[in-house]
Amino acid sequence: MGGMKQITTEDVVDGESPHTDSACTILLVDDEKLARIVAKRRLESFNYRILEATNGEEALGILEREKVDLILSEWMMPRLDGPGLCEAIKRHERYKTIHFILMTAFDLPEQIAEGLRRGADDFLPKSASDQEIISRVRGGLRARKLMLDLEEANRLLLQKQAELHSELRSASNFVRGLLPRPGELVPGLRFEWKFLPSSHLGGDLFQVARWGDDHIGLMMLDMSGHGIGPALRAVSLALLFNGDHIQKTFPSYDPGEIVTFLNQKHPMTDDGDYFTIWVGVWQCSTHLLRYASAGHPGSILVKSDGASAVLGGQSWPIGFSLEGAYRTESITVHAGDRLYLFSDGIYEVMNSHGEIWGRKRLQEALEGVVHQEMMWGLTNILEKSCAWNVQEVFGDDVALLGLEFQGEGVRSKA
């Protein structure tokens, strides 16, 4: 590192004041004492903090107790040479952002290539001018500062991301707490459900609740978009379906009337927010199921003999047309029948050939588990969907709800 000519503090390097980087620490690694003395005198004129080591092993010891920004190292040294020191530093998580400049008396292309290959950030021959050496040092310190700034920005980003994930988990747990408790609603009617939220907080919700003394209300809702906004909108809508509110607002419990009302009250927003919904009401005394849907793929009724039918579908989502009126349809449910409500996330999955699983396959799968225990059947359906899904994780919330009409409270087929 010897041979550097005197540079005064009045000099300007790269158009900057020579005192700009005065807080930085430089480690000189050279087995020749004279070379270290000359280099130290030149660099100290820029108010850098200078540390010295006679070989690579000594340099590693210094790094354990000192914070270093740049290393200027001789190539040939005993015990641990410059390239070996460079490799050791770049493998270490704590030291890898230190800017490393290798210097040698031999200005050979193959040696330059080897130095860079072994991790050096820069390479200088000892014949380089003082101005070039100082410029490379200052450039290396700027690069080091950029790396540290990037690491800090990344740390803050990860911290904020962790906080956001924590908040989303809390919100997801809150939403999950609003879901109905599975079990027997009335004698002869039981229900179970499976709910798999996606990696994003979504807007899929469902409700099963007593509406008065003789009715069971059913709802499956899918809000467009992901995140806290759609989830909050879904929660506010789901709360409308509690028995007291429905009984006061819609005493006839007519699903078409309910869906039409929602359509008038919730036009599509300027941001394109809308939702789909399926609403049903089952009357305990007559076993009549009335239903209406808006943009939702419908529900699937699987009869005790394995035949099935789609209830609903083929209608505009809520908010697409404020003039639209939604029609109530009905069907009688018999003992042994099962009704399945679901969100489209369960069947809108692709395999490796780009083929969607689709509602038809879902319907066939549900027919195949009609005589199995309900929760086992729901789990089996989710496993089939997962097996089809090339992404391995669902990109949307997945909700699957099964109602089993069985027992003395439900009349058998005539």
C-alpha cells in the first residue's frame, strides 16, 4: 500500500468535501508495517478512524470487537491471505456488507478475476494513484452506506409486515368468532362447517340462525376483494341476519325480498366493490326451503338416494343493477337429504394443466359423501379440492357448510 503521494485536506475528491465520511472506520490489513503507516497517514487526513492488522486472522479478531465499514487488504500475507480473508467475511452474516478492496503488486487480469470471484467488492493494483485509491475508498463507503440503509429499510419493512400479519390474524380470529356454532339447531337438523381463510383476510361469511320459532335462516356471502375493508363490510352485512333484525324488517322471511332490499341498499361502489349472496329459510313445520341468490353459484341439495340439484345461481351480484328484483324459489326437503352451502373458492382452483376443478366436480364429490358422517364428508371434499390445486394454497377464502335433515323433526318421503 506504499507509494501514495501526499493529498491535502483542501483537495476535493469526486466533487465532495474530504471530511464527509469522517464517522467511518477502515481496517488496513498488510504484513508490511511501512505500507500500513503510509496508508494510515493518507487516510487519516480524511478523518477516517483507522484500524490495523498484520494478516487475515488478526483482522477477523478485530472484527469480533470493532465495527468496520471498509477493509483495504494486501493480497499476499502469511497465515491467512487477502482472498481467504475476503471469503471468510462474505460468508459471515454479520460482516458480509463490509466493503472489501483487494490490493496487489501484480496487475494481472486472471488475478483480478480470482479476487472478484472470491468475493471482493473492488480491486486495486498498488500502482494505482492516490486519487484513484481515495476515490475507490470513498465509493466503497458510499456503497456500504447504501447497503446498510437497504438493510434497515428491509428490517423496518419486515417489522411492519409482521405487525400487519398480527393484525390480520386478530381480525381473522374475530371474523371466525362470528361464525355459527355447529351442532343441532332443532330436533332433526344438524349442521357442520369447514372454513379455510386464505393468506389474505377475505370477505366470505356464512350464517345459520333461528328466525322466530318455526324458521331457520341460512346465508352464504362472498364480498369482492381481500383485506380488512371487505371483511368489515362482510361482518356488517352478516350481522343483519340475526333473528331479531330479520323478524322486524322482513316478517315474512321471504329470501327474494331480502336479497332485493340488499341490492337497492348496496350499489356497486366507485372502486368496484360488490358482493354475491345466497339466502335461504327453512320452515321447521312444513319442511319447505325457500331461497334466492344474487350472483352466487347457489347451494347444492343432495337427496338421500344420491341425486342432487343446484339451488340458485344465474343472477346478477348485488349492486350490478339497482332495478333488479330477485325471485324466491322453493323446494321441500326430506329426511336423509343434505344441503351444502359453499363459497366459490372451493372449486375455483386450477390443476397443473390449467383446468379448473369446477362446480360440477364439486357436485359429484358431494353426491359421493352423502351417506358418510357429515364432518368426514366435508373434510374429504376439501382434500379433493386441495389435491386438484396446483398452487397448494387457496387464493381465496374457502367455506363449506353442510346441513343434515334427519330424525323425527323432519318428515320422510311419502
